[in-house]
Amino acid sequence: MVHKSKILKILAEYDPKKITIATLCSHSSLQIFNGAKKEGFRTLGLTVNQNTRFYDAFPLGKPDEILRLSSYQDMIDKADEFLARNVIVIPHGSFVEYLGAANFEKMVVPTFGNRAVLAWESDREKMREWLTSAGIDMPAKIEDAKKIDRPVLVKYHGAKGGRGFFIAKDYPEFKMGIDLSEPYTIQEYILGTRYYLHFFYSPIKSTGYQVNNGSLELLSMDRRDESNIDEIYKLGASEELKRLGYFPSFVVTGNVPVVIRESLLPKVLEMGERVVKRSEELFGGMIGPFCLESIVTDKLQFKVFEISSRIVAGSNPFVSGSPYSDLIEPELSTGRRISREIRMGLDQGKLDRIIS
């Protein structure tokens, strides 16, 4: 990983009046660029074969400039081009997945957030250690596939937009679906309602819901539309469908805004607080957006099955704010909140605390 001292030396040479917010033209880029513009920053879209014509339909989310790269390796090899533009990179799920965790860690460009979190998020064993040691209740883990005695969810490592997850009810069904060349985790399948909880942690804000020396914010919530698991039940029993070659999949195709019953909000914030506090002890702390992916049972108990430690696409329905962020500040999207944090860092001389 690039040493933070090197990044801070680069950052010290930037012209604060010419900071440019950059991200990959995918995932949540519209709200990232829109939010950056609202905070007065220039914007740069990075593309490797992405079709960017769709930005013409959304001028308020269109980057000021698009830099077309021949490969993701160019993000490493052409770092000087980014530095000449005073770039701060905003990572999102597609950015990290396409670039690769190893390349992301060694990219010599100032990046919003703490890169050390990636090692804890991308490895499901380390993720479980982080969450459970923070006192977060997770679905039970099945160590031996031959001992599957209940419905389970098999999950491959890394952020894949829901691709690669599958359900199994016993060992033969597990063998039917597993790719042994990929690292995976088996956990019990929890019945309940899924809520994806979008938080933001600022280590430099001194007001609001205080955690450690910073502030925790709950910005929005969503649920996921997934193909084909949301519709396949209409065709009949899953066992019969599998014999015909139809397998349930969890590929995310869209996001649906939701709100949770208000009496559960204290639990939601307490979970976010525990995760932030434990992250400080394990790897120096969370910075910026993160999402706790949870299930609420009929006993109103939370089971968190995953954490995403950056902006998630589930925040996209809230470009103009959400029922929660509107109670912090009107029209505050997660994308704008990121650029607001960078603006606060510049104004307070604390940019070194939120960039790595």
C-alpha cells in the first residue's frame, strides 16, 4: 500500500482552489459529480470502455471533463496526469472491483477515505471478525459444507453487485452450484426484511451524533431489486427448476427507497457506532460513507450480513436527499456529503485526516 506520508506530500503541493473530484464513470458517478459541482469543485470522469453518452441526458451530473483510458492499469501508470489536475479520487464499488484491490492500494493519487479498510471489507473472514468483535449480530457461519442442515447463502469474496451468490439447502445442492476456484463463505439464510443502511462518518465534524471525536450520520436506506431471485418463484419449486437448468441469482438491477419504523432507529445508530469504534481499533478508523447490509426478523432483531465501506449504489435514489438526510440538511445526497467533507477539510486545514 502507498504510504500515507507520500500521499500527504502530494496533497501539500495541490492548489486548493483547483481541486478536482474524480471517479470512474459507473455505479454512483452521477450523484458524486452532481454533489461535487454543488460544492464548487471541478469534476473528472474516468472511463475504460464505459459508454459515457448517457451523461448528455443528465447535464447536472455530467463531469466537466472525461479522461478516456485504454486500461485500468493506466490509473496506476498515468498517475502524473491525475496529479497535474489536482485530483482527489472518490472510490465506489465498481471502481474497486474493476481496478482490483491490489492496484487500488498502490495507486499514487490522493483518495478520499481510509484505504486500509479494503483489506477488512474484501476478505469475508476479516469482515466477520470486524463486525462480530464490534458486537454486531451476524448470520451463523457454516464451516463444513457437508454439515449443511438448513437453507444457507454461499457468498464469494469481494464486491460483485450480487453476482455469484447462491442458496443451497443441503450438501448436494451446494456441490451443484459451487465454484471451488473462488474463495467463499457459507452462512445461514435468514428470513426477514432486508434494509441497506447508508451511514457517513466524519472524523472532523464536531456536531450531531458524536462517536469518538467525530460525527455519525444516517443518510438513507434502500432495498435491492435482484434478478432473477425476485421473480423465479413464479415458475415453481426451485429443485425442479434447477434440474431444468434455471438457478436463482442475486444480481442487483436496481434500488428501491425505504424507511424503517422509527422505533428501530436507536438500534440502527448503535450498530453504526459500534462498527466505527471497532474500525478505529483495528485499522485506524472509518472515513466517509459505509453501508450495513442487514435483515430485520419478525422479532425486530437485526442480522448484519455484510458491510460496504464506501458509497453504495443504493444511495442513488436520493440525489435530492432522503427522509433522513433532509432532517440533517435539505437536498443532501451521499455524493454531495463526500464533497462537503472535502470542503470542510480544506476550510479547517484537516484534509490530511480524510485522505489517504
